[in-house]
Amino acid sequence: MSNVLNPRGILRTVLLTAAWCALWREISAANILAGVTVAIIVQLLAPTGSGRSLGPLGAIAQIHWLVLKDLAVSTVNVTRHILTRTNSANESIIAVQLPPVSHGHLLFLVLAVTLTPGTAVVETKPALNKVYLHLLDHRQADATRAHVLELAELACRAFPFDGSQSGGHRSGTPGAASATASANRSVN
């Protein structure tokens, strides 16, 4: 509650209340009261803290922005790649080692990466916290690894996960095709 009662919290409350009234297109006692209530609840659920921490709601907003930005930028890049006359395809499969804390967010990470044009998840190794990605342009390998790690860090902040909920780590992915398995061994 102390983050709501300090000068910055009061300023945030005023700004959020103004935004609330603007959304309703009317300044009334009921809208002001509702706006203050919503502003206080938002600040209590998403404390700003110090530094980069924006709380779970801030991290969720960052994830949304990052995925939407990726979608737009990579769509343009893939379109440019398809429409150019030269065949400069430099495809590759890369391995990305995820931090152990992101184990509970593997499905989210797979979906976020697969949603982005130009990349696709080929295989996951949950027991190893590793994903294998297909890239249209191998020159983007280091940037893609860093980006996936950034998504993992944001996912951990946005959706805190207690590993005991799922029974801990599971063993590797059963039933993988032998061709895929041998390709992955060569990438390691």
C-alpha cells in the first residue's frame, strides 16, 4: 500500500483516473470514484518497485509488446526475403539453452516463438531445458537466442511458476522421429 501513498503513487492514481474518465468520455463523481478504485487495485496488483521491475502486469504488457513487434518486423523481413529475386537462403537449426527457472514456461515460449514468421520450433527437450529452432537466416542466430532468453525472462516475471505444481521436471520428449533426433545430436 505504501507504493500507492507516496508522491509517485498519487501521480499514477491521478493519471490512471484521468485515463479511466477519458475511456468513459465523461467526468462524473461515479467515474472518478471508480477510476481511483481501479487505479489503486492496479497499483496493488502490479507494484512498480525499483529498477526495471514492473510487476507481473508490467511484464505481461512487455511480452505483448515484444511479440507484436516481432510479428510486425519479422513479417516484413520474411516478405522481403520471399520477394527478392536472389536466393540468399541461409537456413539453419539452432539450439537454445533455456534457464532452468523457465521450465514451467516452455509451452508459452514455444507458442511465442512459433507465432513469429521466420522461426519455428523443431523440437523441445524439456528435461534439458532446450529448444531447437529453425531459422530462415542463420546470420540471426545470436540475436534469436538472445531474444528467446529475453522472452523466457519476461515469462518468468509475468507468470511466476512453482515447479511443484507439475510434479517437477519430466523426462525427454517420447516418440521423436529418428531423423530429427540424429539432426539434433549433430547440432549439440
